[in-house]
Amino acid sequence: MTESTRVDRWLWSVRLTKTRPDAAAACRGGHVRINDHPAKPSTPVVPGDEVRAKVGDRTRIVEVVRVIQKRVGAADAVTCYLDRTPAPPPTVGIPVAARDRGAGRPTKRERRMLDKWRAGAL
């Protein structure tokens, strides 16, 4: 028989989610897919499966290499999957001028410097 385990348990075991209830909630919310099919928390995973899980604001794409039942250390957990998540696209855009919290409004001199900077004069 092929070794398998529940997807919510596996996601928690390999440390893709912080808790098992978080993994189950992601499955129920439709944020986990196995081989491009929606997954319930009890859906079994076997080695070779591709798991897409939206964790936080990132979508992780991993291939199951080894099935584990219990949570292990981080060094052992990364050996259980191959991360196929594409690199995030480079951010292209104009950098936003940020002020320290509590610094108040810019002075007249600072505003003129910001206007020059936005116009590309600096």
C-alpha cells in the first residue's frame, strides 16, 4: 500500500502552516489544491503530488517528496517537499517617500525637496 496522509496534517507537519486548524481552514476555504483539484482537509497526499496552498499572502507550490505524520524540525521538514514556487516579480515603480511615524507634516523646505524629487530634478 502506498504511504499517504491527510493534506491538513501534512501541511502542518512540513511547517507550511503554523497550526493544523489553520491548514484545515485553508482547505475548507478553497485555498489548497492537489494536482489542480480542490482539496478537503481529509484529502490524502502521496509522494509525487503537487500541492498549491495559499498561505498568508503567498501561494506556495510544492511537490510532495516524503509523507510524514508528525511535525518535525525545520531542517527535516524542507526535505519532505520540493519548492516549485516561482520567484515574486520584481517591483517596478516609483519609490514612495516615507516619513517616520510621529514626524508630523513636512516643513516648507522638505516639501520643496519632495516636489523636486518627484519631478526628477534630484
